[in-house]
Amino acid sequence: MDDFAQVPTGVNPSIPSVARMYDYYLGGTDNFPADREAAEKMIAIGRQMGNDAREVARENRGFLGRAVRHLAESGVRQFIDIGAGLPTQENVHQVVRRYSPDARVVYVDNDPTVLVHARALLGDDPGTIVLSGDLRSPRAIFDDQALRAHIDFDQPFAVLLVAVLHFVPEDEVAAQIVTRIRERLTPGSHLVLSHIYQGDGDQAAVSAGQRVYSTATSGGISGRDLPQITSYFAGLEILDPGIVPVQAWRPEGPKDVPADLTRPGILGAVARMG
């Protein structure tokens, strides 16, 4: 992004955006100096915890692609991606189009930069729409008339909450959000979720990371433990291999990826409503 030359309406480039920080981790250019400065702080903190924020972001993106591909291969043709983030390679609609040209995708985000770039990318794609919506208001998202016109709730669909719920730092609020979303799932529908997990990470480093994100658009971040993340799938059938580090979720190729739950990173899973 040409710094400050094309700032979307409603964007303050001096405040780090979690979407643009993630774009920076992935090697993108749709970010401002404030985003890069905050992201570099997180990269330094990650080193203290024995990981690389850029690699963690790539691993999470790989999980998203594999999960969407699995669901598309299983016949799911409708996807609602909440907290979609800035477009990059292997976006949800691009993956599912390989399996069905008629698949329906809804991208939802509340970041003006994301909305501008996503709408520009999609152009006149009739199978994909971009909506402004806030994860903290799931009822408003699911009751949006444009979404309801695009998604047939009588047929299975997938809701994607990929690396977004940890930006709701209040535990009770995060739990309520997922409960409201699960209530909307119909038989055969799926929930795809990934979430920051601090494992045995140094608490001082964890607190430092929380301070960085407290200055960003999200207003905070909260890693959660395995029981908390497991609770988000209550009443759903968690598909194999369960809740694991995202790089260990059905990895491609012959390599064996250990599911190390002591290492800080991101946990992910895919679950089905029976």
C-alpha cells in the first residue's frame, strides 16, 4: 500500500489494524507504518516464546485452505467467513470454485480496508458477496437481508471463525458469540475455528503481546486454554484429528507433524452439526 496515498474512508492509519498486521505477517503490502511497527513488536515477542509470528500466520492460512478444501470435497457449497481479513492467495471463494462454480461465499468484516480491497477483488462475482459486520453481533450478521438472500439455510453451510475469536478478549463474551453462531447451524453444517493458544509460553511475553494488541483496532487479544477452546464446539462432532495445532490438522504430504500442545501457537478444528 502506498503509505497514506489511498486511505479508505473511516481508516485511521496511525492505529494498527489486526487485518493489516496479519497481512504484513503473510508478506503482503496492504499495510501502513503503524501496522508494521506493531507487527514487528509481535515478531520480536514471538521469538522470546520460541516461535515466529510470520510462520504462525502462514500455518493458520494453510489450515484455512485445507479445511475449506475438505468441506468442499465433502459437498459443502455455502461458506460464511466472519473476520475474513484482507484478500490474499487461496481465498475461500477461489478454493471452493474448483469444486463447484455455483458455490456461495459471504465474507464478513468490520475493517474498512478489508471491505474496500475485498469488493475490488471480487468485482462482479455473483457467487460471492462482502458484508460489513461485527463478530460481536452475530445475530445482526445472520439476520442481514443480503446474507439471507445469498445463503440457503435449509442446506448445509460452513461458518469460518479463523484466527478472529481471540480478538474478543472477554471470555464470557467470546463464549456467547460462539453459542449464538452454533444456534444458527443446521444439520450437516460445520464450524471451522482456529484460536491463539499460549501453551507453556512465558507469561511476561504473553502480557507484552497483549499490550501491543491493546493499541490496535481490536482493542485487545486473549489466548485461551484447551478446555476453553474445546467448549466452543459444544454439541458438535469434532472431525479427526480433533483440536490440534493448525499445522497438524490434516497436513499435506508424507511428513508427520507432531501435535505439540506445549508450544505456543494456534489451535484449530472443524466440527459438524449432526
